Amino acid sequence: MLTLASPQRKKTATLLAFMLIPLSGLVTDIYLPSFPAMARDLGLLEKNIQLTLSCFLLSYGIGQLFIGSLLDSIGRYKPSLIALIILVISSVLIGISRDLFVICFLRVVQGFSIAAIVVSKRAFFVDLYSGDQLKYYLSYFTIAWSCGPIVAPFLGGYLEKAFGWQSNFYFLALYALLMFALELIYSGETLATKKPFKGLEVLQVYKMMLSSGNFVLGVFILGLSYSVVMVFSMAGPFIIEHTFNFNAVTIGYCALALGVSWMIGGLLGKRSIHWNFRAKVIGFAFFQLLLIALMLGIGQYYQNLPVLMFFAFIIHICSGFIFNVYFTRSMIAFPNNAGIAGGLLGGLIYVLTSILSYVVSSTGSLKTQNDIAWRYLCMSGLLFVVILVWMRIRTKKIVD
């Protein structure tokens, strides 16, 4: 039963939902500037530290695959409260742990917790809003989400310099505790009618969604768009510190700039609602490929941090634009099963991203600017191909 009857409480709960959406970005990115410091302090290889991020992304993705259907049955509110408390506890435990296995396990736990929070808040908007108002709020999703990647590494760089890498996770614990208190006071349940959990019916819904070629290819496009961004997140900190000889604060500033570029791409996507869909998507994807080719060419003669950041900034704008356009289209495809659709969409995106980003970042050399550029090229080239396939299927359906 709905507990947000008053307009003021509905407004406050909506604001809190937007404050929780960036939490996934915070948990993902706040310790990126601390990758080199963690490796040194814990006596681990670089790829071992990258594994902690991959564990989080993978569990975050897998969690969304089944949590959505559960939230349609048990509600959105209480699961998100429980997940916030788990996030508080796990963050503190990571801060005091020095064992890689324990940290990876706790990152897996955090992935499932964040999945419950994010999926519940995605469904929150579909529960309370409809029509143009729903599209309006959904168009701000990637913009709100990008606040996490913008603020997190910038803050994390300073926290690591002042208090050590553990302070990143203590900050996450405090933020989650604050949001738990605010949710407890001001928010509430938004699911009007709870659906009995029936495993067979859920599988049928999954089958229906996965039989939609547009939806599945849209997921691949979203996953590849985000994988382009994750190339820098996984590899950038080590190159900036080891090759260009800058510290964690500089890494934080670089990640801050790239978070802004992702937001710019999202804002452009929101403002492009009335543009020709085919032209804008293919245009941005092709421009991204050309830019990476130019980056590789210039990298033969000039390799330094300003050159790397210039190209990465524009590349991430393109990815942010494509992600925003396809996310809004995919999220409203199945309004009668918002929890399952949101969970399946987000889950598949992050499963795909975790696999691709780890494989790309953990194979081959990671010492030069062009090592990142080649990885950008792999992700962007595959993204362009999938977009062309999606467009061809869409055009054929329209003609038929």
C-alpha cells in the first residue's frame, strides 16, 4: 500500500531517491585514486586490486537480475533499508581488513546491496509517475548517476592523501548511515499492489523481455558504452601514477573531469529528444571511433597527461550521450514489470561491463597512453558494430 500520500512527502522521497541513485557510482569510484596505494599497502599486484572492482561490478549486475522480481513481490522500501545497513557494516569491515579474499567477498556483498537499492529506486519512479512526467524523471537518471563518478574519485583522492585508502570506505559507511536515517523518516513504500512471487511466471517475463531483439541489443549497447568509460577507471590510475608520475589527488581530478564529461554526454542526450534518432546515435558513435584513431596517431609522437585527458574527455562525452539515449528507451519498454525490467536491464549491463572491462584491463601491457587508446578502440569499435546491427533490425521491423 502506498505510504507517500501527501504531495510534500512524495516530493521529499523523490529527492532522496535521486540522492541514492549516485550511490552505485560512489561505491564503484571513490577508491579508484587509491588503487596504487592499496597495491603497495597490501603487497598485491595491480590486477589483484582491479579484481576488487570487478567483483563488485559482477555481483552488482547478477544481483539486479533477480532482485527486481523479488521487489515486485515484497516491496521496495524495506529491502532498500536493509541494504543500506549492510553497506554500512561491509564498508567498515573493508576498512579494517588486509586480506584480498575478504575484501573481494565484502565487495561482492556490497554489489548485491547496491543492486537492491538502485533497482528499488528505479522502480520507485515507475510506481509514482507516468507519461511525460515519468520520461522527464528517467531522463535525469544518468545525470543523477554521474554525480557519483564526478564527486567520488575527487573526494577519494583527498581522503587517501590525508587519511589513507581506508578512509574511502569509512566515508561510504557514514553516507549510507545518513541515507538510512533520512529514508526511515521521510520515505516509504511505493508499490501499490504486491505481486505473489511465482518463479515460473518470472521466468516467462524474463523470456518475453529477452525475446525482444531491440531490448537485448539495447542492453549490449548500454554495456559497451559503459565499458568504454571503465577502460580508464581500471587502467588510468596506474598509468597516471606510474608513467606520468602524479599522485592520488591528480588521479581524483582526472576522474572528476571525466565524470563531468559523462554528465555532459547525458545532458546532450536529454536535449536531443527531438533529434533524428538514427542520425544522432550513429553520428556520435562514428565520431568517437574517429577520435580514438586520432588519439592513437598523436600518441606516436606525444604522450602526456593533458593529451590523454583531452581525448578521454571527449570520448566519454560520446559514451555518455549514447548511454543516456538508449537507457531511457530501454527503461520504459516494459512499464507493467518495472522491477523486473529495471533489474534485468541494469543486471545485464553490469555483468557485461564487469567481464569486458576486466578482460581488457588485465590483458597485455598497461604502461603507455596508447595502451589505453587501443582498449578504447576495441570497446568503441564493437559498440559501433552493435549499433549498426540494432539500427538494421529496427529499420526492417518498421518496413515489415
